[in-house]
Amino acid sequence: MKATAATVVLLLAAATAMANALAQTGAHGAAVSSPRARSAHTAPQPGALPLVLPEQFASPQEAYASFPEPSGAADAVPPGPSACQLRLAKIAVFQALGTLVGPGDCGAPDAVQLQTVVLPDQTKVAVTPPATLRCPMAEQVADWLRDDVAPALGESGPPPRVLDNFDSYECRGRNRVRAAALSEHGRADAIDVRGFRLADGREINLTDISAARDLRAKIRASACARFSTVLGPGSDGYHEEHIHLDLAERHNGYKLCQWELREPPPPAQAESVPPADEASEQAEQAAAITASEVPLPRPRPLAANLLGSRGKKSETK
């Protein structure tokens, strides 16, 4: 038993000495080890608990959400033009605006500033002032000018050179009524057109009653075919001096076309006055009537004569 106890004591002493030697070796080795070894030695173990910051020193999630994400090499390259912009570049001059962000629901993706429309004969129609629109709306306006308006004007005179833009993107309610539903202007999806200036300097106002009715009828028909909403004179009292066009999406593709083609009132007809010679002849004929031709009054009825005579007799009594 004494031998066994001595053996155990010796083994414990040897293990303790070996542990001390390994600890000293590790300490000296850490001083000469490589950086990679040091980082591996100091890295937290998978089972280690995370460091918990007190609440007063921790930033709220809202603050982190407002921080911009770090831009990488891919973010440094600006996004390319959209498919709509590639098509529009062939028929118009414009400036890409990206995404418009306004208060409430105002704003639009893929917005452009439409400056000039190039006609098929390479002549240009300036949009004055430039219209801020969604790219699909700008493309529809350009196609309307090229394929419909310019040919209609060319049939009766010189081609257009300027589109008179009354309004395009504007964050407001319909008809500028407070608390009204958001107008398509607030979505950069509408334009108000007053008319066109021609190559010879003349101006065609689409709401002018003196403008050729046939021309206005052709332009109205083409606009109602292309756009979802067309509002003009006679629609709601807010479009008496311009034409509203937009691409509002409605159920089953429903379209609204309210544009009354008004005409100038007919000239007032003056009362016919007979010539001087005819008037004198009529006066002579009236003077030639003799006294015998003048009709006498109708005789009194017999009953009236009898009543009159009885009254006279009663008065004499």
C-alpha cells in the first residue's frame, strides 16, 4: 500500500512539472510566433459569449436604417438607360432625371425632361417649356407629334415648330382643388397642351373657336386614340383654355375623352328694310284710298238698341 501511494505522488509531481514547462514554452513561443498565429491565438472561441453594450450606449435601429449602405465598386458605375429611354433617344432630345420623389404619393420612376421632338423629316419641334414626364408618357407625346399632329397640320399649312406646354409634372390634387385625389400631374403622367406654333410663325390654339374645325377634329380623334384621358372645353370647366392628356390606368382599359369642338356663333341677321323707292310707292298707295273705301264700324245689335230705348224712357219718368 505504501508503494502504491508513493507511486501516485510521483506521478502527480511529474504531471505538475510538465504542465509548468508547457506554459513557459507557450509564453516564450507567443513572443516569436507569426502574426497569423497571434491572431489565431487571440481570436474568440466559437462558444464565447458576445459583448453586450449597455442600452444607453447602443444606437437605435432607426439610426442604422438611415445610414447609407457602403458603396462598392459596382455602385460606382451609374445605371444604364432604360429600354424606354433607348427608344426615345431615336426620336427626341431629353434629359434623364431618374426617380422623382415628392411628398405623399407624388413622384415617378424613370422620369425625363422632354426638350425636343424630332419629326420623320429630321425637323424639330421644341417643347416650351421642357416637360417633365415619365418616360412612357414622353414617348407617347413624341409619337403623337410625329405620327398624328405634324401630318394633320401639314395638310393645310406649314409643319409645327413649337409645342406650347402649359403644365407637366406638379405635385397637386386634381384641378388644384385642396384635398382632392392626386392628379396625374403629380405622377409625371400628364401634360397640358395649349397649341402649336407653325413654321411661318402662326399659332394654332386648340381651344380657339376660330381655328379650323376639321383640324381640331383630327387632332382630337388622334389624342383620344392614344391617351387614356383627354379633357378640353366642355369637360369640367377647368380645361377651357388647354387640352389635358394623360395615361391613367383604369379598369378594363377604360378611356375618357371629353373635348367639345365649339364653333363661333352665326352672324346676327339684320331686319330687312325695304328700299326708299318701294317705301314711297307704298305711301302713295295708302294715300290713294278714298273715303268710300274706308270700312264702317259694325252696326249695333238689335237687343242693345231696345235696352237703350227703355233706359231713356225710365229716365223721363
